[in-house]
Amino acid sequence: MHFTRMSSYDSAEVPVIVRGEGAYVYDAQGNKYLDALGGLFVSQLGHGRTDLAEVAAQQASELA
């Protein structure tokens, strides 16, 4: 939500994104949103890729 105008949430609760799957993200209430802010990586790879998370964790461990 880094390009979102936060003033639009003045009178409402800001959705808390808790998970992603494919090109979609889900908030704490289970509402589904198209991740139009995810950029190139979400467009090409999608959310919820455990294989990518495992490789990223391994690389982070090596860098720590």
C-alpha cells in the first residue's frame, strides 16, 4: 500500500493484509483484493510460493 493515498482511510479501518495467493492478497476479515501494487514480481510469480520462500530463507541465513 505504499502508493495508496492514506487520507482515504481517515474514516475507515485500514485493511490488514495477512496472506497472499497468486495475484491476490487477503485481509484479516477474509476479503480478497487484486494486488495491483505488487509490481513485476507478483505479476510474474504470484504470492504463496513456498519454494521461493524456502530459497529466500536459505539465502538470508547465509548472509546473516
